[in-house]
Amino acid sequence: MSRVLRSAFKLGSHHATYLLHQQEARIIKSISCYCDYSYKGGQEGGDGESRRDFRTVLTLVGLGGFVAAYVLASKVAAEGKPSKENVNYQKWHTEARTDLPTYKQEVIQKHDTLEKRIWVTYGIGVYDITDFVPKHPGSDKIMLGAGSAIDPFWAIYQQHNNKEILTLLESFRIGNLDKADAVSTEDMGSPWANEPKRHPLLKPASERPFNAEPPISLLAENFLTPNEFFYVRNHLPVPVIDAESYELDVEVEESGISKSFSLDEIKKLPKCTVTAAVMCGGNRRSEMTEVKPVKGLSWSAGAVGNAKWSGAKLRDILLAIGVESDEKRHVIFEGCDLDPTSHPYGASIPLSKAMDERGDVILAYEMNGETINRDHGFPLRVIVPGTVGARNVKWLSRVVVSDSESSSHWQQNDYKGFSPSTDWDTVDFTKSPAIQAMPVTSAICCPSEGDKVQTKDGCIAVKGYAWSGGGRRIVRVDLTADGGESWHVAELEQDDLPDGRHYGWTLWSANLPVPAGQKKIEIWSKAVDSAYNTQPESFKYTWNLRGVLSNAYHRVKVEIE
Ligand code: MTE
């Protein structure tokens, strides 16, 4: 049985279950065809990729390419192609067009080359995309989906449900699929049906997949972020996992060693607790966007939280199966959350980090003393302290020691930094290393932008957080209320842990003197870590097209009462 089917049975993921129910060859073919698409549709923000990639999958298999789709839709509209009024566009693919012929799936699937013309289906719509393909160099991967249904992809990446993309698709309509052959989203069951309940205070940046941060005014209230207020960053639907039958596969490439661990077996290993902040690579992206738009979810400064994580040391597990540290190797993590092509969310870290006693990498089953909840990775996630959130893989299904990094989209084509001059035409993701340790950052949590604040003895109360990746301790947080003319050092609240192993965040507070007589001020914060790294003054010269590593001074404007 293929690994996909095996993991579907094993994990009980709702989406995987759908795959099992759809065993007709054409669906499996369709699913296996779209692997490249999958890596793009579920990316950070689910809304962007290089323009080359936009062209690749644009409109038909997923894309997330709102902008490109819009441009194309306008082009098509200009050519007078759309065959319907812009009414009820969400239903076009569900309704038979009486002006067009009906086709059986077996006919459609023969149209899988340029010579034979390329057809795809969505609902009961049949679309000939042949003329679209050559117009867009790099769209060869569209060919992989030729002759099959795109419904499974669009059921997950619901951002396609917009007028521009559906209008463009309808412009390619050539017929109706025989109803007996149609795959409807109802048939599939919604992959979102089993999402957990969330605290209403979490402000969603996107609902499906669920991505949300707490109001940042709450963040500095607790050294350990309450679980229900901890930001959530999901790329796919949350998998449904039965803890009883759950197993983690640990494998070593080359040697062929592999071992499966039940949750109970993992819990029997020595339990280790580490306080670590987890921060999304896109935290504070909304500020970078103000310089120039970037692609990605518009996180404010709340895509970070600090928690006490408990579980087994990954090092213990690797040692138990005979793995030795090696500077050149990697540890790949895969989640149980599968995209429509059955590819799991995945990421990797250097093996040396996993094997380092001071690296404190754990397979966590508890968060702040409670069973880790579904949004944060139940029943098991890896915590890679000091490392960008993306590598802290949730719903862990597989750990592989390998000579290569993870091949997943999120390791290879996302969560990387670039020069401010690199744009979507010139970007080459192979040229930048995957982000691991995060740079030093800080944020002002109180007061908030626009607040009216009172002074006491000429000062205002200010508090916030600071953190640096790689276990570097925060040694100072500087604040100014007069544009940098004078700086004031904040009081720090942090764990008493050695530098290099200081993975939790630092909360800071200060009574900040404000310039006399001034009614409007701007507060700036900058943190300094143990390597004397500090934050850049502005986002202008660290701007990057994905809006990651957004760590310039934090600035908040307030009014003095
Ligand atoms: N692991 C899986 N399996 N699937 C995901 O979508 N998102 C990653 C990481 N681990 C993700 C994942 C990203 S980008 C971040 S920032 C963190 O989880 C967020 O962790 P949290 O949701 O517990 O805050």
C-alpha cells in the first residue's frame, strides 16, 4: 500500500480520509499530478509565489495568484472572452451549460497533451486551457494536471473562490462533465469540517487555513503566553489524530534504520521541559509592507508566543537508534497535515542542532503543563528552540535523518531572505539559505498605536517583549520618545539561563520620560542580544519580497493627555 494511503489510515486525517474514499484512478492521478502546485498553494500566506510560479499554476490548479489572475482576467475580458455575465459566478461550474456539449470523464482524460489539447474539469465544467498554456512560459506543470479534476485543490485553497479567477476559468469553458463523473466538494466532505474551536480574542489573518494572532496589548501581560492566546499559523486543515493509534516514524536514510514510536513509548522517555518562544518568520510583516508591498499574511507583532514545552529529547531518540552527530546532515520533519497532493507540511534543521545537548530540541506533547492542543500540534510537535516557527513542525508524523534538507516548499521556496533589490522576476530561491535562527527583535505591546496616555512624573509606562534566535539572551532594550535624541534602558524580566541556551523571550518595562509639552510622541524600541546584534533602524534596507525577518525598530505613536 502506498505511503499516502498508509498514512491516511494511520492518521485519520479528514483530508486523507477523503483521499481514501476517492480511489478512482482519475482522482489519484489528478492528486499525484499536482505536487508542484501543492507546494505553492499552501505557502506562507497562501497568496504568493514568484511570478514564474504564478504562471505555472495560475488560475487552474491553485495558484494563490490573485494579482496575476486579475491581470489575466482583465486581459481575457478585454478580448471579450468570458461567456457569462458577472452574476452568480460561484455557481457557473456547478451548472450545466445548455449551449455546450456533455463529456464523459474517459473522454476528458485523453486530453492531456498540447497536441490533443489540454482539458481540466471543475464541478461539472469542462475547460480547455490549451491556449492559456503557451502564453505563460513555465506553465509546463499545468500539463501535469491535464485531463483531471481541480476540485480537490480548490476545496483546500479556497482563495480561488473569487470573481477574477472563476471568470477566467469560465472563459475557457467548452462543455459539461457527465454528472455521473463529477467530483463535487460535497462528495469530498469539507476538509475544514474538523477545525478546532478558537478563542474569540485571536484575530484571524486568514480563516482557512486558520492563522491568527492575539491583540499585542495582551502579549506582555504574561511571561508564559496562555495556550488559548498563543498565535496560530496553519498552512492546511488541522488533522484529526487518534492518540491511541498514533505512531511516529523515525528513519535514517542510507542505513535504512527505522523505528516507530507510539505516543506512550515517547512519553516513557525522560521528560524534558524547555521554555521557548516560537515566532513566525513573518512576524511584523505588516510594518515591512508599509515600505513596499510584500506577499504574505499581514501579521502584526503578535505572531509570537512564549511557552513551557515538555516532551522527549529528539537527541535521546536519535541516539537510541544509533545516529551520530554530523555537521553536514539534516533532520527532516513531516506533519500529518496533508495537502491535496498528499504531501505533508515539512521542514528540516541541521542534525547538529538536534544532537546538541544545548540545542534542547524536543518532541513536545505538553504546552504550559497541558496536553498540547490541536492547533498547536496535538499529539506531538517538534520544538526547535531559537529557530524560526516554520521548523517547529506540528502533528509530527515522520522524522528522517538525511544528507539533504527537506524538499518541501516551506524549506526550499519560502522562509528565506533576499536583498531589497530582489523582486519576483529575479528571485532564485536556491540562492538563499533557509531561515533557521531568527534575528533579534522587540515590540512595544503597551501602549498601542493611537492610545491616549497619561504621564506620571513626566514619564509614561511602556512594556513589551524582546527575543533573539539561536539561544542568544537579550542583554538590553533601549527606548526613546524623542526620535533617538535620548535613550532609556528598560527593566528586563527573563529566565536565568546561560547564553546560547536562552530560548524564552524577555519581557521588558520602563517609565519612559517624554519631551515636556509635546502632545504627540512616537516611542521606539530596539533590543540588543548577547552577540551585541541589534535591530536595524528601518525596514527600508532590509525589505524582502516575502516580508520575513521583519525586525526593524518598533515604533508606536501615542497622544499625551
Ligand atoms: N507544522 C505543520 N505540520 N503545519 C504547519 O502549517 N506551520 C509552521 C509551524 N509548524 C506549520 C507547522 C509555522 S509557519 C509556524 S510559524 C509555527 O508552526 C506556528 O506554530 P503555532 O501555530 O503553534 O503558533
